[in-house]
Amino acid sequence: MAKEKVVLAYSGGLDTTCIIPWLKENYNYDVVCCCINVGQEQELDGLEERARYCGADKLYILDVIDEFCDEYVAPCIQAHAVYENKYLIGTSMARPLIAKKLVEVARKEGAVAICHGATGKGNDQIRFELGIKALAPDLKIIAAWRDPNWKLDSRESEIEYAHKHGIDLPFSQDESYSRDRNLWHISHEGLELEDPSNEPNYEHLLVLSRTPQQAPDKTTYLTIDFEKGIPVAVNGEKMKLSDIIRKLNKLGGENGIGIVDIVENRVVGMKSRGVYETPGGTILYEAHQQLEELYLDRETYALKNEIASKFASLIYEGKWFSPLREAEQAFIESTQRYVTGTVKLGLYKGNIIRAGETSPYSMYNESIASFKTGDMYDHTDANGFINLFGLSTKVRAMKLQEVAKKENVKNWQDLL
């Protein structure tokens, strides 16, 4: 009788390496490893050999970089989705796509369960599991770190477990940061970052970037073209979004752009401290926002900012596959219909300097905005507008003056 199958979200790291024999030992499953390539770069090197060596029955490596950029990153650029004013949700936006692909592989393999190695303290367990529940509520979910059979509580115990199961790989003691990388960003946690009083050791930490102090002493200028709120070209060269991000990661990294040190509020209730490198994303967000300023009216711009904050929080919480996310995204996309044009920027030592923007749909009208009197705006028109706009303010002040007089209050403003 054939064994039942489990699909394991596999990174090749120590945790998921140990999970392969652990699943066989505790669940008697055939283990199908699945690595979703969203831009981990060299982290994928040698993955197939490693999975086989550790006892996996099969390995899938799925390249979904363009799907990630076009279907998940692009809506976040349009939204200007930022969590707690700093975090450009790089890990958050990748997790629902990973969950989706794990489900697809599980269906293809006829698996009865999906397993992940996210810890019980983090956000990723929520993001993976909410995605799986939304797309395949019948599949069993095994969260190794929350399973009562999981007795490995440290890196040292995991290395010992691997050795006992004949897995002799070059895993060292914990001397590096806990990192998550994709095409959009890389996050860093652990080591000195666990104490918020410590300054990050940027010389040891940074992967995509150099510090602003080490950046060139000259400004790097570039232009970015957008169509309906989505970037389509850099310096006049048309390219797909994934290549735009790669190019801007290089330019931004060289100029110290997009390094953020943040203490954030996790979904599970605790605070965590991390450093994020998002050089290309930071440039795209800034350019997109500048272009929006040319077109969106005041009320729409204000409401979009509110929705963007909710949109970011929803994705951070793992609720990508929800009616609310779809509704918020529909609103955001409707605001982007005419967010088309070109933005020029200067990059200098961690700063993004505005250098001009143009759009065929720009609502900026020089003849109106100029201090000179033009044909489209008569300064005296403001008289009636201000009288009406400030009517309630004036009436309230008059009433307070009347009450103060009756009650012998020397200064009626004391009633405010």
C-alpha cells in the first residue's frame, strides 16, 4: 500500500532539512519538497541534491518570480502599501503566492497535508496557513514547530538531530542573522538586533546595499515611466517589472537607498526588531507617489492613503485571499487609471531627490497655481468661498461672545 504524501515548504535551511526525516519518523509520509523561487538567488544553489540527500522523495523548484512581481508586487506599488509607516511588506506579499503554489503541488501529487517550518512566534505561520485554508480547506496543515512531537528547540539540537539521521551537512552554530530574501527585499533579524539599544552592525549585515556613508559622492539620476500606476521602463528602456526591480535594486543599493531599522508589531502580539533592505522598492514607491500627486484630487488622495494603510495591514496579517483585499484592490486600481507618466529622480547617499515629473493627465495647471492672476482663476472668487467655508466657525465665535457678555466673562475665548 502506497504511503500518503505531504508537501513540505522547503528552503534547504536547517529547519526544513530536519523536518524531512522528522515527517517520515512521526507521520510515515512520503515527503514531497517544494521550493518556491521568488528571487532567493544563491540560496537555491544545490537544493535538489540536498533534498534528496536528506530523504525527500521528490523535489519541485518552481520559478514564480514574474508572477510574484506582476500579481503581488504590482498591486502593492499601486497602493503604496506600507506597514506601520516603514515596512514595505516584502515578506508579507510573497507568502500568499507560496501558499498558492504549495496547494497546487499538493493537488498534483495527491497529498493529504502541507507542512511548513515557520516558528510559533512569527507572522509567517499565519500567512501560510490562512492561504492554505482559503485555497484548500480539506488539506491537513502540519506546523512542525507547534507539533507536540517536535522536540528540537535550538539550532544545536537540530544539528544533533540531523547527524543522528545520517545528515552531515555544513550547518554551523548560529553565527548569522535570520534572513528572508526575495526579489523585492531582504530582511534581517537576530544577533545584535535582538536588543533595540544596539546599533546594527551594517558592515556585517547588509547584502543588497551599502550604507549611505559608503555611497558615491555624486548624484545618480534616473527616470521611471509608469502606465496606470505600474512601472514599465527605466531610463527610457522598456522592461518587465522583475527586471525593473533588479535594475533599481542595483542602483538603489549602490546609493544606500531603502535601509530601514524598525521595531514592528507582529500579528501574534509581540514586538520584533529587524532591518530591511528594499532599495528598488523604495525608489518605485517614491516615484509612484510623486506621479500620483499630479493627478489625484484631494479627497481621492486622502481616501486612497487610508485604504493603502488597511491594504498593507491586511497583507501583513496573511489575508490576501479575502473578499476585503479584493475590494480594496479594486478601489486602488480604479484610482490608477490615469497615473501615467515619467518621474525623474536623483539618488544621493540614502536620499531620493525629486527632479521633476510629467504626465499627460496632470491636474497641475500653471495658469491656476501661479501667483499671477490668470484667466482661469480670479483671486476675488475666494471671498465668497471663505465666507461659506468658515461660516460655522464664525457663528460659533459669535455665540460664545454673546454668552460671555451675558455671564460677565471678561474674555470670551475662555469659553473655547
